[in-house]
Amino acid sequence: MRIVSLLPSATEMLCLIGGRDLLVGRSHECDFPKDVLSVPALTGQLIDPGAAPAEIDRQVSEALSSGRSLYHLDAARLQALKPDLIVTQDLCEVCSIDLASVRAAAARIDPPPTVLALNPISVEGVFDDLLTLGRATGLEERARTALVRLRERFFAASDYVNSFAHRPSVAFLEWTDPLFAPGHWTPQLIERAGAAHPLNPTEALPGAGAGAGGQMAHRVAGKSRRVTADEVVASAPEFLIVCPCGVGLAQIPAHLALIEREPWFRELPAVRAGRVALVDGNHMFNRPGPRLVDAYLFLVGWINDRPELIPDEFPWMPAVRH
């Protein structure tokens, strides 16, 4: 089978279940594991990733309002690769190439490949996608084995969470200018790590009652949302995580600098207590793939003062106190 993955999380899943050798094309954002960088990249950004955060937000907003894509797809090269399967998504118009463009390019390939769109909105949805990809690639048994190991790590970490203890407020910023709070699986992970996420809390699915259950699996949040500084202040966060979407760890201090000198920021309980974490937003939390388990281990370890749970190579650092 010849596979093109236009989704970083799917590329990670494919490699996890032993399908790296099937990969013949990828998106420009597929950069983990490192050996996939030798595979041809078929997409590119149409906005300037080096611009200031406010300018990036402006470019994204203008493109979306006018119906323009944020990415370029090399349809000719895709056609030349003759894939059997193209993996993409239709959950976030900002995160990767839009599904309509992919389907249009796939229709020009003879024979047309299968187009698989993965659109998880929860942790369980991410786990399910691993099995879906396994079935689509003929690697279902390996996918099941990988899923068992991921779930074992996930639920072992949850044993360190005291459901009856105080639930500290967490503010998670996935953009700083303007301010954005995350949605979908990230509020889930925060709440299941024993904290609260007032800026975009989860809600119980219809028919789930309180939705608490053993692991709160039936509580989900909506999309990420723009928030105001007043909302952040009102949430009185005891922990603050700055994890701008698509931004590497080395660039995050520049994003933090946009808000850290604001009077409202300096008065946040988390800032005053020195509990501000910078996390690689290119690799962690924003990719609904296998490493969400690492992100959960980080949350449980950091929020519950169990640093031994945080994976050794987890890409984060405490903010420097001024």
C-alpha cells in the first residue's frame, strides 16, 4: 500500500503501528518521528509563520472569511505518487489542508485513492482513530497492540489523580495575541488530570448524566475560543500553560512577552506563585495523536506535584520569573 499522510498526528500513528515504509508523501508539518523528513512534502503554508502573533491571526482570519485556503497542495506531485490511501482531516480549517482540496486532487488520480478523514474531538476519539487507521492500512493487530500500551500509560497516570481533592483552576493559552483558550481534547485532559478549565469547560454528552464516570470519558468541550484578559483574570488560574498552536518551544518566550508585562497578567495567582509552564505547541496538545498521552502525563505530574511522571524528553520549561 502507498500512503500519503497530510496530517501530522496520522503520520505519528502510522509510524507507531509499523507503517513507516508505506508512507510515500506527507504534509510539510509532518516532522515526527524525524525519519519522515526524508519523505516528500506535498503541502506548504500560504501565511508567514514568522510574523508576529497578531499578524498571523489577521492573515488567518482574512483567509477564512474569504474562503481561501491557508495551505498549498502540490496536486501534480500527489498524482505522480499514485497513493492508495490519503489521510487528512476536516476538523480544523486552520490546522491543515482543507478536505475539499484533497478530494478534488484525489479525484484526478487514476485509480482514485481512498481519502480517510480523521476528526477526533476527544481523547477516546484519538484512540479510536488509531484503530481506524490500522484497519485502513491492514495493520489492525499492530494498532490494537499500540492502543493497549497507550491506554495502560494513560490510566496508570490517572491513578495519581484524587477526584475528591481541590480542583485547581488552569488557564491554558493556545495563542497570546489575541488570547485563545483550547477546545476538544485539551480541556478533557486538564480536567481528567484533576484540575478545572473555566475558560472552556467540558460538558456531559447527551444521555451521559453527569458524565463523570471513571475517567470522565463522556464529557467533551467545544472548539477553541477567543477569550478576553478579563475572562482569564476571572478564572483565577492557579496554573498557567502557554502553548501557542504550531509554535516550537524556543519561540514561545517571544509570545509570552506580549502579555507578561501587562498588569492583569502579573496579578494572576499562577504568575505570582511561579506556576507558569511553556510547552511546545508544535508537537504537544495540538496534535491529536499518540503523544497526547505524554501531554496527559505532563499535566498529572505538574499539577499534582508528581514530577517523576513527566516524560524525560517532554518539551516544556518553566517561565522565567521577572
